[in-house]
Amino acid sequence: MNKWFKRISLVALSGVMLGACVACGGGNDDNDSTGETSLRLWTPITGADLTVFNRLITQFNQEHKGEIRIDHQSEVRDTHYNNIKNNVPSSGPEMAIIHSQLVQNYAANGYIVPLDDSFFAEETIDTNDYLPNVLNTLYMDDNLYGIPLDVHPIVMYYNKALVGDNPLPTNYSELMALAQKLTNSSKGVWGMPMSIMWPSEFVYSTSLFQNGGQEISKDNKPLFNTEEGAVAAEVLRDVIHLYKVSPNNLQADQDMNLFTTGKAAFHMQGSWSLSGLQDALGEDLGAMPLSGLLTNGTGESSQDIMARSHVFTVCKTRRALSAKKKAAITTFIKWMGEHSADWSVAGQIPAYNPARESDTFKNAEFLSDFGDPNNFRTAVGAVYYEAGFETVFEYVTTIMKDNLDAAGVRAQLKAAEAEAIRAVKTEQEG
């Protein structure tokens, strides 16, 4: 969660990166070659997702009774990550969940270790079975630091009753035209209400990608203070102030509230919100990919959709892991991938390719409407991704709120860039 996101106390993203860490504290003996292997798992999975996730843990433990047991502890995101930083390697868990954009940072700081060949001596994981656009961001210095469980993108949801027989849009101009047609502000009905806060992290990043921009370089240089970065912000500003299909100054979740009460035709929200939106709208709920909807361009990047991933990682431990522990970790990670179609009930797209080919996934309502997983773009692999990119979102909020002109937009991006550079330097210097 970026610093801005924390400061405004937004609801934490329930979908997060999944990691497997190994601890050697407490009464566990890593060198014990007999009996059941116990692995502790810490996660930031909460809310409705937690019910689904715990169901999978229970199933794994039942199937591996007497061999492997997963002891799961869940905390809210900030507490979870603070616990890892404060307890690894001395008394951390055997496994933990980490967001994909944090993997390189946690590797650089020594919280997690590479998944080398020794982990796969008895049981193997074929990395070719996972989405390459997600897996490839988990390497640092040619070492793999995690195995992704899923990928969760931002989605364009719509109210079928309000959209009616109108053709669904395929680009930004068509989206705005239809949203204007469906807006009736006198009745409190809006074409596409949009919060100036959450989930603008996902929305701005998607606009940035689709308009040809990039968030940060692999050597931690902010890249958003560009013409493409300015266009990306102006696209969002214009939804509110030019096309007037959204009220101004909507705070976090106010746009969702309008959508769930039948007062909005379109709504950009994460895939993880699927269950709640289904409960609210029932048969009136529709979903479509956000690909191409924040640009009129037709280039390859126009189809990109910002996403995140839960990634399994292995934490640094006080004592070296035994072969038995490594085999148990590998067994668990592999099993979770093989059963990740069941995890998709929570709105998560499996990163494990065979799971997306399963009948369970193919027959699930809405999931195939979220878009081509090859277009889901997770964060570029950069050690200081949060410091070097996520600073910009507070400035995008100002652009959206104050209807800044072109010069004002570039001034905000320049200020955001300067803050990001300082933040990266501060983190590098400790």
C-alpha cells in the first residue's frame, strides 16, 4: 500500500501477493526427518477472500494429514508487512503473503531468499506453467524469488439495466459518449462516477500504460513525468470536468456506492470486488475488460490493464532449511497452483496456466469477462517501486479534483517526480 493510500485511510486491498516464507523459531526443528512437517503461513488476506482461502488451507491439511500441516495467520496489510520486517529471520513464519510489486524490495532487504534448485530436488515446479508477464517480474539478478498464485486486475463493471441495448464501448471516445448519454444528473444517475482517490492507483496506472507511458525504470527512476503521463492524468480529469459523467470530489468508495445502488452505469473496480457487486446488482451486473477504454490509441499497449498478484515467497530463516522443509514448501506451492481455479471464486485469476483451462474456471461467471490475462500488467521489477512510482497518486488526485490545465498537470507531475526521487534516495540510504 503506498504512503498516500495509507494516509487517507482507505480500505485495504483484499487481494495481495501470496508468499511462502520459512521460519525456524519456536519449537520447530528444521532438521527433524520424522513426523508431520509444520509450516507457518502469514497472510494479509481478509474479508470474503479469507473464507475462500481458509477453505483451501483446510483442504490441503486434510489431504496431507500426517505429512504436512499449514498453520495460517491472517492480519490486515500494514500489520502483516510490519510483522515480517520485525520478525524475519529470528522468529518469522514458515510462509507469508507478499504483493508482487514488493518482491524485489523484500529480496534486496534480505527478508526473502531465492527459490534455487535445492527447493525442487524432490518435488518440482515448472515455471513454464505460470503467466510469464507475472512471473518475469519476480526475478532479481537472474534469481527467482516467488511463484505467483493469481493475478487480479482492475475491471470495467456495468449495470445492464442502465446500459440496455446500447453497444458496449471499445475505446475512450465511445465510453464517454455512452456515459454522457446515460447520465441524468437531475435524477442522480451518472454514466461513470469515479473517485479521485481509491482505486485511482489502478485506474491511473492503466491509463498510463494504455497511453504509452511507463511507471518506473528497473533502476528505480520515475518515468511518469512525460507527455504520456500527462495524457493519462488528463483522461481521468476529463471524465469529471469535460464530459461531466461523474460528480467531482468523490471520496473512496462513493463511486462504488453509486454503482451498487443503481445510480451508475459504469464502474471501474478491482476483480476482488466481484462477490460484493454480484450481491448488490444480481442479474443486472455486467463486466468487460478495461482494455482500450482509457485511450483512443490502437497500439499494443492500448490493451494493457494494471494488475497485482499474490506471490509465494520463501523467507530468510535463522537456520538453514532442511530438505524435508523445502520439499514441503514446494508441495504446498504446487498444490495451491493446481487448485487455484477454486481460489478464483474470490475474483482472482489463476496465474497457473492449467487452472485457467479447467472446467471450474471456464464455467465461472464473469471471470472470462475480465480480459486476456496476457494483457494484465503487474508492476515492473524495481527494488524501490513504491517510493519511485506510487508517490504520483496523491498528485493525480489534485489534478482530478482541481481540473488543472495542461501546464498545471505537468507541474503536478514534476513535483511528484521530485518527491519520488527523494523517496528513493532516502530508502536507498536507509
